[in-house]
Amino acid sequence: MSKIYITTPIYYPNADPHVGTAYTTCIADFLSRYYQQRNFDVFFMTGNDENSIKVHETAQKLKKDTQKYTDEMADIFKQIWQKLEIQYTKFIRTTDKEHINTVEYVFNKLYQEGHIYKSYYEGWYCRNCETFWTKSKIGDNKLCPNIECQRPLELIKEDNYFLRLSNFQEKLLKFYEENPEVIFPPTRYNEVISFIKMGLQDISVSRKSVEWGIKIPFDKDYVIYVWLDALLNYISGIGYPNKFMHDYWKNVHHIMGKDIIRFHAIIWPSILMALNLDLPRKLIVHGWLTTPDNQKISKSKGGDIFNLKDFVMNSPPHLIMALRYYLIREGSFGEDVPVSLERFRHIYTSELANNIGNLISRVLALVQKNLENTVQKKSDFKFIHNVIDKTTKDFDNHIQKFELSKGIESILELANFLNKSIEENRPWELAKNKEQLNNLMFEMVYGVLFLAKLLYPIIPYTSRKIIDQLGIESLDFNPIDLERVEVRYREPLFPALGSKFTG
Ligand code: ME8
């Protein structure tokens, strides 16, 4: 069985997750379920990046013990992911003992092998971005050069440990030139290449006199730089070094927002080269979810009109599925995506309620009313097979290219086709010719079941609900085996939205 390893970034738990965090996580869960359905052995990991100064500061502000605070936040993240049906294999926390062991092991190894050295450091640090900035990047105002942040920088003057990033410049360029498909989409590839070509400098990988974080094992005055610690989650989570699951690692897909591509495309592969490990198979980078006036939605600046935690804790499953659908549907690995309740309402109504929901309700109602709830396979499949073959091919083609929106459009085309077939074949006029009606409706039911199968990675609850209404046990049904389907009950999948979603 082919293996695939899918990761999200590990999130800073200095605030509740918001719709932007959910965006990455839903896309990753979609890919994970998609590959599972295609018989891959999937390891899907998400988690929290806890050893950050800002997490510690948040805990202090709340007068909480930091470890206890991160425990509480891990529970909140897990509850939210559970409501969104994020089916991870592992939820990693950087305060996990196994993770700390890996980080200490790697720091020792890199130091002993000369990839890390100690030297004097003078430079500027942004606590919010957890980033060291070189002089050339900052202006006279000494504000963080990240336009999304622009907070005052801190001048650091201390002996520090450095990673010899400069050693990897040529090797990285060669790797990317030989394997351009690793970074998706190509615009991000170009950004990374031009950044490397500007020249890589060694980076500081420690902080002195910081209370919270993983200490350097042989020099306890220092804490290991949170990004070095965080990136290592990707291998500590699958057992590196003692029980390392190489087979997953060989096919790792890291999903992330564009804000952290340089850490993943430059620092991370350099560390991996230093450790003699394979480099990532894919770095899949999406744009930002923004407010309608194009501001990035963030933990510090807000802008999450859904108010994710309230939304998932207080909404019925069909609305939570609609949010998943909305995020994956808008999933664009390029441009930023403005989020609005109007757009959510529009997609909900036109695609989920009027197209998919309506189709299923019509098919089920026709079988209930005219065929005593039951359809049977009496003739060979006719038109439905070709349509399904085409939809599956289109869907797979798009998903393999990470064109999630187009993939969903091919599912909508199948629903459109089935809706149109009902209108053209006028089954209500066939009520007297039961056999003809049965044959037509069997194909319709089969189409609906197939639709449920395709929808499973996007909206798993809805998918299960469809097959449950049709009395099928599992989505692994085989077309040949499907002889008889009995409608058990009929409930609207996507009832009309209340006034809350008017934007
Ligand atoms: O950067 N739109 O954590 P973080 C889309 N701990 N995606 C968004 C988003 C938005 N408006 N806001 C956040 C960190 N994200 C580090 C990562 S990994 C080794 C360490 C998503 O909590 C997006 O995936 O700031 C982004 O890259 C990530 O959250 C940043 O999460």
C-alpha cells in the first residue's frame, strides 16, 4: 500500500484557532481523506507549537501556569478540530516528551557535526513573528519589516548558537532546480529561488535568558530557537530518530500558508540535509483568507467573521459541513481569498441546498412515493456509468493538481446532470410503468451514492447521512454488488439558512 504523510503547520496556541487556521486544516483533512479513499496508507498530523515566547506571555497575562495554559489550549484546538471532523492520525505538541527528546538529539548532533556553532550575535528580533531580522531588512523606525506585523523590534546582543545556513545555498538551489515540482504553486517556487539567490546567511538558533522553551542540552543558559524546535515536529511526530517511519517521510506533503514558506523551503530542507534525511516531497502553499477589505485574518488582528469557536460549538453538523465545503471550495493555492457571509450564503444556497440537497431529496422522494422505498437492479446500467467514469477522472485530475475548486465543480456537474436527467425523463409520468421507473430510479440512486462517495473528503458528515438514508453500510460499496437499495428515511440535508447569514 502506498504511504503518504500529510501535515499542517503546528499552530501557536496564544489564541483560539480562527477561520484561517481552519482553512489549512480542512484542506489537509480533505487531502488525507481523499488519499485514504484511494487506498493510500495516510499519516495525517496537526498540532500546536507551544514553546513560543508569545504563548508564554499570553499565559502570564492570564496569570496561568504556561504548561497548564498550553494543556487547556490543546484541548480547545482538539475540540474544534473534532467538530470540523478533522481526522488526524496524531496531534503533536512541542511540549511532548518524545518531541523534546528529538529536538535535543538533533541540536546535539548538528553541533557535534559542525552545522551549529557559537558566536556573538547583535541584531533585531520580533517576538510576534519569532523572527531574527538582518540590518538590511529594517528601516530607521526599527519596526518589524513584516507588513502584517510592524511591531517594535527588540535589539539582541548576546553570544548565540548559529546554524550554518550559508553552507546549504548551492545545494538547495540545485535541489530546487532539479525538482521544481516540490514547491506548489510555481509562483512560490520563484519566490523561494530568488530569495536563495540573494544569498543565505547563517541564522541564530538560540535565545539567551528566556524562561520558556527547550533548553540546549549542553548549555542550559540558552533556549532553542522556536522555529528550529517547531520544524522538527515533522520528524519527531513519526518517531525520529529511534522509531523513524521512513516510508511516510519519503512521501511527505507539508501544507501551509504563504507566510511561512521561507521557513519550510529554506531552513527546513537545510536542516534535513544536515541530518542526511530526504527532502520534502511537496510544499503546498495557499494564500490568506482576508476580510472583505483585504486584511489578513489573524489571531492578533481578528477579522474572523465566523468566530470559529462559537460557530463550531453552537452550529448543527450540516452548517459545520457547509463551512468545510466553503473553505475547501474557495481553496486557492495562489491568490488571497476574501471571506464574507454573503459568499458563504451564496455557495450554501446555490450549490449545497439547491443543487446537491435538492437532488437527493427529489430522488429519495420519488423512490419513497412510487416504488415503496425500494429500487432493484433489473437491467444493466445505462447512461450513468459513463457519466460517473468521466466525473471520477475529472475529479482525480484536478485533485492531483491541487485544483480543489475545479475538483468540486466536477462533482457539481454530476449533480447538475442527475437533476437534469430527472427533468428530462419525467419519472412522475412513469408511475404506472413500475419497471421502467425502477430502472431509471436505480440509476439515479446509484448516481446519488456515487455523489456521496465523492463528497466524503469534503463533507464527511453529509456523505454518511446520504448513505444512511439509503440504508447502505459503508462507502466502500462495489457497483457490481449493489442489487437493491431501500430508502430508510428522508431529511433535508441543507435546510434554508436563517437570517444570521446575511453578512
Ligand atoms: O506560523 N489565511 O503558527 P501560526 C490562511 N507556529 N491561513 C492562515 C491565516 C489566514 N488568514 N492565518 C493563519 C506559525 N493561517 C508557526 C508554524 S510550523 C513548523 C510552525 C494558517 O499559528 C496558515 O497555514 O501563526 C499559516 O501558515 C498558519 O496558520 C500560521 O499559524
